Amino acid sequence: MKKTTIESEDLYPHPSSLDEDIYSSLCDLNVRPPHFKGKTIIVSSSYHKEITGSMAYSFIKHSYDHPRILMSHTENIGFIEAPGAFEVPLTAKLIIEKFKPKQILALGCILKGDTNHDEYLSSTVINGLRNLSLEYVIPVINGILTTNTIQQAIDRAGKKYDKGRDFAYSSILMHKIINKINNE
């Protein structure tokens, strides 16, 4: 896979650009031993890192009523990068089985190419995420972008359409539904 670097003022920064104290409070499996039980885990493709990082940043920012106090909340979020979108479902499955998080946010970006490869890949990844959600009965928020162009991906991942915010709201609503059903 050819790695690309995307630069756009329309994107949010990668979570690693957060204040050092805030980023270090994210439980990063790539850096140190995890303590994921009961947490929200972001499983993000490292391919198109600027796109997935923008969505992760926005998700973190919008996951709580008071985003200005991120420091006290990021300890409830874990972050791990898989090599590509295809590897996101397996990484999520391993995390779910070992650490029993309260939810997964799966992030990736699959762009249309010259062949139908994107269609097969998108379908496989999204079906895998759906299956995880049903098998383990936890929310697995589908943050896999499937776009025709890099500009469409920037628009969706960045400030124009802000899909990270949408994923945060989906997460909040899913937990309200789960709590309501479990308490009745």
C-alpha cells in the first residue's frame, strides 16, 4: 500500500497533537500496556491517518458534555491503530475478547480506485463490524468512510460534515437505548 500524506486546514488534528498530558492519558495499546475494561476503544486504521485521526479527535472532543475538560475524560478512551481498514475488525475482536470495553469506534477510510477493490473491501469490513456488534452485544460504531475522492473524505472527516461528532452522538444515543432496555 502506498502511504500518502494529506494536508488540509479542513481536518482536525490527529489525537497525538492534543496537549501532551491529554494524549498521554489516552490508553494507547501501541505505546503501553492497556487497561481497557469498561472503556471506549477507538480502533483506527493507520492508513489515511490524517483522515482517521481527524475523526478520532472530533469523537473525543464531542463525546462529553464539556469538551474543555478533556483531561478528566480521556482516561475513559483507549486508542489503537491497525495497519489498514481490513485489519480493523480483527483488531476490534481481539480487544473485545480480551478487555471487554463498553464500546468500539472503528475508523477507516476506503477510497474508490480504478478497480472494484474498494467495494469488496468496504463490504467485508462493514459486515465484520456488524457481526462483532451482534456477537458481543456492544455498540461497534461504524466509522469507515467509503468515498470516491480524497476531497470527499476530507469533507466528511473534517470540519465541513464532522463525522467524528456524528459518531460521538451515535455512541451516546446507543448507550441511552441500551440503558433504557436493560432497566425496564
